[in-house]
Amino acid sequence: MQALFLSAAFLVGSCFLSTARADDAGEHVVFPEGTELELLFTREVEINSGLTEGPAVAPDGSIYFTDMPFGLDDNTHIMRYDPATGETTLFTDNAGKSNGLAFDAHGDMISCSGADGGGSRLIRWNIETGEGETLVDNIGGKKFNSPNDLCIDSHGRIYFSDPRYIGDEPRELEHQAVYRVDTDGTVIEITHEVEKPNGIVLSPDERTLYVGDHNNGSERLDPTAPPPTPGAMKIYSYPLDENGLVDGPRRTLVDFGAEASSDGITVDTEGRVYLTSRRLSRPGIMVIDSDGNEVDFFATGPENQSGSFDDVVGIPSNVEFGTGDDRHSLYITIKKSLYRVQTMAEGWRHHEWGPR
């Protein structure tokens, strides 16, 4: 989630859907030509600003996602969309400032709860009871900045990004880094060779970690400070060894330049990487191979927009594949809504769900 570039605006359905489709030119390997977005949910409750985020597929095939406000007055809602019925229901209206979500092999949901009143922690949620408990909130006794996004490997270890975009809580950590929570609760730093880490995902073989660097320059710690100076807007890959630790130099796969970079990231069974491209010049889902070459693109809004983010449309925040009979569906959060698009791909799972 990039707070500086995100603000509240309802999407105009007819205008939006007329521009949301697979590019008509070129050969498509993921998105069938002419494929369009299907609107599944738009926020109706009166909560302040914010956006939808963090879609995650549950063992029963339902899609959980966050509906995040900005500021201290409202808590994040976690919603549940059921592909079987088409209904969206409220899971909890008290999720702190939860952003990214993921399900572990036991069927528990893990959320990244950020700063701005969220406690800067990871929360484990019991889907049956709706109860959440803090999993971790510090490393070496120092509070996290603002956990943002996460992925879980086949060993049950949780990799997560820890930037700071919003919130006036004091920072205790020197770096904005990527961490891992091991199954015994130990937290280790994976890398701080990144300015402001955001989206994060593992390759199917778990030997590459992909991280989005979205440095909008803002931490919102001092409202009297001069305007922020943006930094890196890039997608990196980090080679991992058999222990899941960085083992070699970082590679830059995509450099968005001065434009907004990617937010949420996912992968498919072929190892292709799905980036939520937040560029005003070309918003959509950008699919790249492991070397950073673009292999397909799905536009979620018109090209070459201008103005504030209150005015622009179709800027995606996160993506997730469905499972089972819904495995070809790609779910996309955009502004205050949840959408779905059909693909010719399948999402990758690093674990099978089973008993605890």
C-alpha cells in the first residue's frame, strides 16, 4: 500500500469497465484477448478514505481481502467473497490497520497490521471464531515500522515487508527491511537492501524472492517537514539458498523510473510474476518472466491519466489467484472495490492445506 498516492474516490463503473481489458495488440499468454474485469464488491459502509487491499485465497476457495481506512478514527474491515454464491460478507470490522493477508498450511489467516494505530504487527486469525492474536510485533525488542505484505513458504515460514508510509508512531528500527518469521517464532532480517519494501512473493521453487521497492519518500512522521523526495520505484529479485536466506547479488527486474511502482505481487505455476502496475501512464497488471521481460499486460484503467489520485481510475493495489475450480481467476483490488478477471494461468501454492 502506497499511502501518498492513494486517496478515496468511487469508481464510475461504465467509464472504468470500458477501458479495463487485455491489450488488443500482440499475442496473449495469460489474458485472453477481449477479457474484461468483473466487479464483485464496492465499499458501502461509511469509513474514512482508504482502499481495498491484500486479497488471499482460503482453503474453502473464498477470497478474503482488507478494506482499509486512513487515520485513527476507523479500523480496517476484513471482507470475505464467496465465489460459489457471489456474496461478500464481513469477517471482522476490528482488524487494526491490516493490509496484506495470506493463509498458512493450517488454514489460519495471517495479516500484516501496520502503523497508524494498527500496532505494527502480524496477526494470526482463527477463521472459525473470528478471533485474532498477535503473532510477532518486534525484532530484538524494537517495534516493526509497519508490516505491509507477506508470503508463506512450504516450511511455514512467513516472509514480510516492513516499510513506513503512514502513522505518527516513532520509528524504532533503523531500516525499512524484509523479515522472516520462522515456525518457532524467531524473527530474522532477510535484507535491508531496499529503500521501502512493499509487495513480496516467492518463486515456485522458493529459490527467488521478489520484492517491490516503492519509495514515495513519505513516512508522515513530521507533518511540518518539507515535501518528500521519492526514491526507488523498482522490482527486485533476490536469490535464496536452501535455507531461504539471500545468497547472491540483488537483481533489478523492472525500473519504473519516477512513476509509481508496483504494489501487490503474485506468481503462477509457470513462475511468471504478476505486478500491480500503478503508473498513471499505464495502470494495470503487468506480467513478467524471471528475467523481468514483460510477457503480457492487462489494462485496469485508461493510459496517460493526470491529476490527483482522487480523480484517476483503475489504479490496482493487489492481486491473488483463486483455487480449485476457480484457479484461473485473478482477483484484483482497485480503489474501494474487488474485481476478477479470467486468465489462462493458475496461481502457485507453496503448501497444501491440511490438519494442524
